[in-house]
Amino acid sequence: MTITRRGVLGGLAGLAASSTLPATAKDFWGQRLANAPREFLFGYGSLISGPSRTATSGRPVPAIAARIAGSFGYVRSWASRFTPREGTAGFTALGIRPRMPGEEPGSINGVIFPVKDEAELASFDAREGGYDRVELDQAHVEAIDWEGLPRVGKIWVYVPKESAGKGPDDLQRPDVNFPLLQSYIDVVMQGSLDEGPDFARELIETTLDWSPFWLDDRPIARRAWADTPRSGAIDRLLATVEPAASQFRNRLYPELYAVRHLMGKAATPPR
């Protein structure tokens, strides 16, 4: 086939003519994806840990670092007792409780993460069965890294059921039968260290009711580095940052905990 000069010029003229047609691109500005999440949870304890969230959701769940203002009226505290199943030993987990008379307002750092659908939200509700899910006013929440807060939807936080309306003498703080567990603290601290050492230090500084009833139940407690990632960094923070540091010296291996607390006058009948 022979291409003439006239044919080439004719083709170029056609292309030039077609370039003058009106643009047909669409403008999607302001539209959200159909499957964009509208439910979010604020995690301030074990939910800070990515693997812990994944264990509940069955999928990796991204999160952004955030903080609840002191004006919300709650403080983070070791004030939520947990018993894995009937007849077994319990422990004290992190919760948030109303600020008591004389306590200064304090912020609560944590993470905000999306919930995919109602079924996934129900899974987290079941996990946090001892807590009520309470909606947070975004006026009390700030993002503390480069990511911003969700602009649409609700942010929820879990509040221990037993904390509402309690006075100072009613709080169920850690005791001999419901101690702090180092394995639980490790989950919280590992998630916090993923957000950086300053975030982890802030978590310790904004947590109240650290207790001398502190059980070192790590799988290999005397060689923690062999089984617990970043155990050294965690222990250095716990040993040097108040208010945890003042109680860290009371952390005991299981056999020593039993001798000091369970075989002595401090022991009380299980509830």
C-alpha cells in the first residue's frame, strides 16, 4: 500500500479537528467510595496493637495515632477486671473511668481504626463484652501524627460497664486475685512502640492506678528476650517512667508472687 503526502496531511487534519471536541472527563471531587467506612473505634489498651486487632477482625486493620482530651472527663486506669472463664484466675485490664474528685484532667492517647461492617463491629463488641461502646464527640479527639481524623462517621470508645457512677471506694483496682499481667502490658506496649517511643512514654504517663500486685507471667519470664519482642525496651520504660516506675520493683515471677501474696496475709478468697 502506498501512502501519499495528501493522505498524511488529511489524517493530521482529522486529528486536529477531533481535538476541538468538548472534554468528557467526569469530576468526582467530594464523592466518597461506596465502601468507605463510617464506624471507627478508639483503642487505648490492647487495641493499640495491630496483631491484637487482627485477631478479632481476621484482617489487618490500619490505625492512626490519636488522643482524647482531658475535657472528656475520663482517665485511663487499671480498673477493669477480667476473668477468662468461670473458675479461672483473673487479671486487671486497662479501662477508662470518670475522673475522681481531686484528680487533674488528663489526656488519653491511643489509635483510631475503621470497622469494615456491622459484623466486624459485632466481633469487637463481643471481644469487649465487659465494656459499653460509647460515642465520642470529635471535639474531644485530635490526630497526633500526619494523618487526619475521619471526616464522616462515628468514633466509638469502650468504657468498662462497672466504672459508671463509681466513687473512689467503689473502683475495682488490681488486687491479689486480679493483678496486672506483664503479658497483657507487653501487648499494649508493643503496639505503643509501633507508634514510637514518645507515644509509649505518653501512654505510661497518662495511665493511673498502677499496682504492687504485678505478675510477671511472660512465657519465658527469666529470659524474656527469647520470646517477647522488645522486652528490653518495654522494661526500660516501665522502670523509668512514672507512675509505673514506682511499682515496677514489685513485679514478681509467678513463684515469688505466690510466696509474697497468695501464701501470706495479703491473700483474699477469690470472688
